[in-house]
Amino acid sequence: MKTLSGLLPLLAFFSAPVLADRVANEPIKPIQAVQVDDPEKVALGKKLFFEPRLSRSGFISCNSCHNLSRGGSDNLPTSIGHNWQQGPINSPTVLNSSLSMAQFWDGRAETLQEQAAGPIDNPLEMAFTHTLAVEVLRSIPAYLDLFEGVYNTRDINIDHVTDAIAVFEETLVTPNGRFDQWLKGDDEALTEQELAGYKTFKEIGCAACHYGEAVGGKDFHRMGIVNQYATENPSQGRYEVTGDESDRFSFKVPTLRNVELTYPYFHDGAVWTLEEATEIMAYLQLGRELPEQDIDNMVAFMKTLTGEQPQIQVPQLPPSQPGTPRPIPFEND
Amino acid sequence: MKTLSGLLPLLAFFSAPVLADRVANEPIKPIQAVQVDDPEKVALGKKLFFEPRLSRSGFISCNSCHNLSRGGSDNLPTSIGHNWQQGPINSPTVLNSSLSMAQFWDGRAETLQEQAAGPIDNPLEMAFTHTLAVEVLRSIPAYLDLFEGVYNTRDINIDHVTDAIAVFEETLVTPNGRFDQWLKGDDEALTEQELAGYKTFKEIGCAACHYGEAVGGKDFHRMGIVNQYATENPSQGRYEVTGDESDRFSFKVPTLRNVELTYPYFHDGAVWTLEEATEIMAYLQLGRELPEQDIDNMVAFMKTLTGEQPQIQVPQLPPSQPGTPRPIPFEND
Ligand code: HEC
Ligand code: HEC
Ligand code: HEC
Ligand code: HEC
Ligand SMILES: [Ca+2]
Ligand SMILES: [Ca+2]
């Protein structure tokens, strides 16, 4: 015992330089595990994230389109919303979304809280109103108790709801993926192929846009810099927020964390495999036609960005009461 | 230590008669906790229960209509299925469904395994085919490994799928509710009102149909024995299975376990409160118009049938592969 613990500082001394080097010098940074300051608020936010009564139908929750069994996405080209309406754009993952500079493909929400107000009263998504959503929650004593425990008031409003959801979302990070283990000094964490893929990823310029903790999420860039992207999706991206001609068809660089799980790819969800997405990126953004081996290596590397998925216990939602506004699943009823 | 453990057999001796008495003499029996024999099979069945890729759209899973956050039901009068089609009948809870003599309102499936084959290729529900569902699973190596671990074969078929789901469902029991604590001898577990409600429940005859571990699930009975039930729902219940005139409008007596969570009530899901459901039952099945106090007492009693909900960790579903058949969320694509 004595001998071993005497050795530990020495070991730390020898491995420290690798750690410091990689973490400091590589363009991708390891994801930090979250510190939960307010577990009650997180628990409330989790219930709300899984709460179908925030939708008109009583059927659709945040988790419907950001399924935490599926990398926080729905794995559909565009989402199914209220009344099976087709959404306009691919649903991005909620995992690590707190690490992005802004929310939505066009960055039109600055914070997670601002974002969370959107889907509830979006007629294509949950098709409800903030007033009714709050009325539902206010009618359920168990919810009032939870809100009171967290916000010291039973006079709840939509800002309490979106705050709790945002704080829950902040816990949805995925640390300790194999790539992060390598970053922190574990040379065994990656295979040669994966390392070769990462080398190419840096050398040809992917890391100029996909970098940082989220391996993306830090800038807007035009989709198709060297060559044009052909899509039927009408979104003009960032231009719709700024009206600035130079922002036309510019999108938030998506995170590549857990990208193995968040197919199909691109804002139109038109591409199903990482191989094809990589080939397209190289050709459109960098003007390169890559040999298959390079593509396979980069795909192998990107799969090492899959991290530990949040361990979520299925929440129990308190039952509606006689005074709770009822869901309207079908308009003819 | 010695003294205390010396006392234990004595304590057991004194409390045993109450336990034996109540458990033997009351019409309602306590729910037994499940013994999990094959945790790998349960884990696989859980993944499949949460698996939207068993549906044509890639959006609907068993858990969509039997939400384990909501007492294993969807809390809608009738369900939302593929393409937002309206289902024909109320979705019963999957909790404790292994304790019923048969599955579905009309008992047309004998076992949970037989039942589970139904929704996958029901055009109103998951709208898929068994062949395609199996093809999806076969295309995903991580699933093949799991099936091989459980069934010793990678040549999987729909019977493996429904067997694993059924074995997972068998774990969805809700023991240790307050009523069961009372049954097992804890006199403090129920309030006077709840005990009064239980007394009425037995005396006026509710327990003639709602009895056993599941407080129901053991017989078919006509809905409206003394007085008629008015509904727009076309189901003729058990008659549709037997063709026997005496079975017309006869339904499986639903479990009252967790009935607080499984609103709205009756096969047509037309009644939203337990108070109203109780009033209707008393009038239709027993020809009685009960004073409000009796109804409130019985409702208080029925809420003690809410048991410990299964503790479920959100499963992680393995990602689709390039060869995986793709979901068809919208027919125009
Ligand atoms: C019907 C599908 C649907 C529902 C329900 C839904 N979302 Fe989304 N979500 C989307 C789509 C599609 C986008 C992308 C929209 C865009 O960028 O214009 C999105 C974007 C987001 C983003 C931004 C992610 C990023 O990287 O830009 C977050 C965070 C988010 N949703 C959280 C939520 C929360 C919280 C709820 C529930 C209150 C919710 N969503 C409900 C489909 C949905
Ligand atoms: C100039 C910036 C830029 C460069 C360089 C770049 N990307 Fe991208 N990447 C983006 C943007 C912007 C998107 C989103 C485009 C869209 O959806 O319309 C994207 C999307 C992706 C996606 C899809 C992610 C998802 O969830 O939809 C992958 C995978 C990807 N990039 C990988 C790469 C690889 C590999 C390279 C190098 C060969 C690369 N990128 C180079 C900006 C860039
Ligand atoms: C679109 C909604 C929907 C989906 C999806 C769905 N169910 Fe059901 N489920 C129902 C409805 C409605 C009934 C009652 C049908 C009847 O009795 O005729 C039912 C009945 C059942 C029952 C019988 C319960 C009882 O007490 O009689 C079980 C068990 C069950 N479903 C399990 C499953 C499983 C397992 C899956 C997935 C393979 C599934 N369900 C998918 C709506 C759904
Ligand atoms: C003769 C048999 C019988 C008697 C007596 C009876 N029930 Fe029922 N009960 C049923 C049947 C059958 C149903 C399902 C009817 C339907 O859905 O159409 C049912 C449904 C219910 C439901 C709704 C459960 C659900 O999940 O939809 C409740 C609550 C209930 N009974 C309580 C009672 C109470 C309280 C009494 C006594 C006042 C009572 N029952 C007496 C047979 C009976
Ligand atoms: Ca995607
Ligand atoms: Ca019900």
C-alpha cells in the first residue's frame, strides 16, 4: 500500500505532459462532465422534457424528436410533428447542445432557455400555447410542489418551465468517449486507423470548422464553399436571421459528437451514411475528392467521438386532475 | 445483537396471523415482485419495447402508446397511430398485464407473446410488417449480438422479437403499493377513509369482478349489466372473438392496479375521472346510486392501488447501418 501510493505522484508527473500537450495543442477539446448544482431543478426539467402534456395532442414531448435512446435525435430526415405534419428541417441532437454558441441551424435562439420556448407553441411541432401549457402544469398539485421547491412560488409561468428544461439539457453532455480518453493521454484508446483518420481530418481542413469541445457549434459557414450543395430544402440558413446576403445558405456547423448516432445528415437530412456525408463535405467545403481509404479512416475516427450517453431513469409524470385541461389529439372530437 | 436476533422469530410469530389472514381472506391479493431469471433477455426486450424502428415511420414504439412515464398508457381516449390515425379503442396499461387471463379488451390474444405480434403489423398502429421489422434488426450487428447471446442464433425471426418483449413486459409489475402493505399486515398503511372505501367496494359487489392480484383481469363481463352503457364506440367486445350472443358487449374486467394513472376510463376512454367512473360502474353494474361520500371513499381506496412503478433506465438503441431499411415517415418521399 505504502509503496504504491508513494508512486502515484511520480506517475502523475510522467503522464502530465502528454495530457497537457494534447489538451492544449489539439483543435478538439475533451468534454467536461457536468457538475449538477441543483438536482431538484434537473429532475423537474427532465419530467418536462418527457412531458407530452406540453403538446396540444398530449402525445408529443421534447423526447419524441430528441429521443435520448437515439443520440438525442429522431433519426428522420425531417420530424413528425402535431397531426403528423412534416417538419421543415432535420432535428439536431440535444446532446452537448449547451456547448454551441447558439441554438437552431440558423442560430436564431441565443440560449437553451430561449430555444425551449419555441417548440411548445410551434404549430408544426407541439402545436400548443404557452398559456395552456402552464395551465396544465398549474392544475397538477404534484407539479406545483416541484416548482415551489425549485422556484419558491406556485405562481408558475413559461419562464420557469423553459429554465428547468434548459438546466436539464445542460446535463446532457457525453464525456469520456474514446477520443477524449486519447486526448487525456491514453495512447491505447485509439486504433491506428482511427488516428490516421484524425490526422487526415486535421490536415485537409475539416478541423477548421469542426473543432472545440463539441467538434463544431462555434461558427456559421456556408454549406458548399467550393462546390454547390443541391437540395430541395428551402431553408436559407443564417440569412433568415440576419438578412445579410453573405449569410445566405450558411448554417451552424453541427457538432460531430455522437455523429454516429445522429443520422441522417445535413440540415435537410438527405444523407444517411457517414461515408457519404464525409465525401460530400470534402468535395463541397474543401474541393477534394478523397480516396475511399481516407474516407473510411475519417469515419472510423468520427465514431470515436461517441461518448458516454446520459444515464436517464424514465421519469414518472404526475397524473392529471379533474381540472386539468384535456389533450386534443384529434380535431373532430 | 444477540438479543435482537433472538427476538426476530418471536416478532414473526406475532405478526404472521394478520398477514396470513388478510392475504388468505381478502379478495385482493398482493402483487409479487418479479424474479428476473434472464436479465439479458429482459434488457433486449426493453430495447425492443422502446424501438421506433419496429414501425414503418421509425417514430412509433410500444412505449408511445404504453408510456412507462404514465402508468403504461397514453392517457388518450383512443390512441394516435401511424400517420396520426385514430385508434378504435382505449389503450390499456401494460403494467401487470402478465397477471391477466388474456390480452386485449376482448381477450383475443392468449399470451403476451401472441399479443406483441399484433401492433407491429397493425396498419392503425405501427403499420409495418414482421418481415421488415426483422430485416431492420438483422441489419444491425449490435442487435444480432444481443439476440445471439439470448437465443444462440443470429437467424432471428419475429418469435424471438415477441418473446423478448413479452419477457420484458413480465417484469412490469407494481408491488408494494399502500394497499399491499396493508394486506401484508401494516395497519398504518391505509387511512380510515381508504379503509371505509375498501369496505364499501367489497360490500356492494365491486370485488365480485375486480379481485385477485390485478384487481381485475380474471373474467369477461358485460359492460352495463343492470343499466345500459351509452357509447359511440362500435366494439362488441368478447362477442367479436366467440360469436356467442351472450358475449355481446362483454369486456375483460380491467385491472384497477394503478388506475389513478390510466385515465381516461372504459374501453371507449370516454370518462376522465375516477369519481365519474365509479358512479357509472355502481349504477350500470350494480344498479346503485351512491352517495358522494361513498364514491369519494372508494376513489381514495382505489388510489392506494398505485404501486411502485418499474425503475427503467432509458435504453440505448444501437444505430442503423448503411444496409438498414430506412423509415418511411411520409408517403410522398
Ligand atoms: C416535432 C419535433 C420536435 C419537437 C417536439 C421538439 N423539437 Fe427541438 N428541434 C426540432 C427541430 C426540427 C429542430 C431544428 C430547427 C431549426 O434549426 O430550425 C430542433 C432544434 C432544437 C434545439 C437546437 C439544437 C441545435 O443544435 O441547434 C434544441 C436544444 C431543441 N430542439 C430542444 C427541444 C426541446 C427542449 C423541446 C421540447 C420543449 C423540443 N426541442 C421539441 C424538432 C423538435
Ligand atoms: C468551411 C466549414 C466546414 C468544413 C471545412 C467542413 N465542414 Fe463539415 N459541416 C459544415 C457545415 C456548415 C455543416 C452543416 C451543413 C448543412 O447541414 O447544411 C457540416 C456538416 C457536417 C457533417 C454532418 C453533421 C450532421 O449532423 O448533419 C459531417 C459528418 C461533417 N460536416 C464532417 C466534415 C468532414 C469530415 C470535413 C472534412 C472533410 C468537414 N466536415 C469539413 C462546415 C464545414
Ligand atoms: C398506436 C398505439 C399502440 C401501439 C404502438 C402499441 N399498442 Fe399495445 N395496445 C394499444 C391498444 C389501443 C390496445 C387495446 C386493443 C384492444 O384491446 O383491442 C393495446 C393492447 C395492448 C396489450 C393488452 C393489454 C390488456 O390488458 O389487454 C398489451 C400487453 C400491449 N398492447 C402491448 C404492446 C406492445 C408490446 C407493443 C409494441 C410491440 C404495443 N402494445 C404497441 C395501443 C398500442
Ligand atoms: C359485473 C362486473 C363488474 C362489477 C360488479 C364492477 N365492475 Fe368495474 N368494470 C367491469 C368491466 C367489464 C369494466 C370495463 C368496461 C368497459 O370498459 O367497457 C370495468 C371498468 C371499471 C373501471 C374503469 C377501469 C379502466 O381502466 O378503464 C373502474 C374504475 C371500475 N370498473 C371500478 C368499479 C367499481 C368501483 C365497482 C363497484 C361500484 C365496479 N367497478 C363494479 C366489471 C365490473
Ligand atoms: Ca441529423
Ligand atoms: Ca384507460
